[in-house]
Amino acid sequence: MINELFERQLDAIAEGDLEALLSQYHEDAIVIRLDRVAKGADEIRAFFAGYLELEPRVAEIKALQVVDDTIFYNAVMTIAGNQVSAYGTLVTRDNRIWRQTASAVPL
């Protein structure tokens, strides 16, 4: 089930589908980056609306570790035309993303 959630996440990003992306998140979700924290539905909507405007594209999943309710990943991505190595975690609750961390470093 958790692998399916990750695949749906990748599909929603690839399609630029904000509603599909938001449907993945628990009502008590928090998204944490070093430069920003988004809590709750309104902040997460604004966060991902801005993120999708940067036209993120996943080129390759370099590493993926799934343990119980947690996904840890490393992906090569293009965001706003810049290639980055992205790292993050997704912690689930009730089959939805409850906590997410994300960071990206230029390649």
C-alpha cells in the first residue's frame, strides 16, 4: 500500500495535478523543508501550488527505502530548470502522508 502511495505521488507531480497531490495528504499533515514549513490544508495547498508552477520533473529515483509507515527517497529532479538531487521522507497515517521532509541540492 505504501509503495502505491509513493507511485501516486510521483504520478501527481508528473501530471502537475494539484488536486491529486493534495488528496495524498492527511488532514493533520505537515511538510517541512529547511526554508519553509507548511501545516494544514490551506498552507499545503499554497505550498504545492507554488511548487507545481516550478514544473518539477523526476528524472530518476536513485534510492528508495520503505519501512513500515515511512518512505525515504533520493531522486534526481529538474525544478525550475535546475537539476537537483532531492532527498525526503514521507511518514504515513491512515494511508495518507502525515509528515514530509524534503531537501534538494544542486547537481
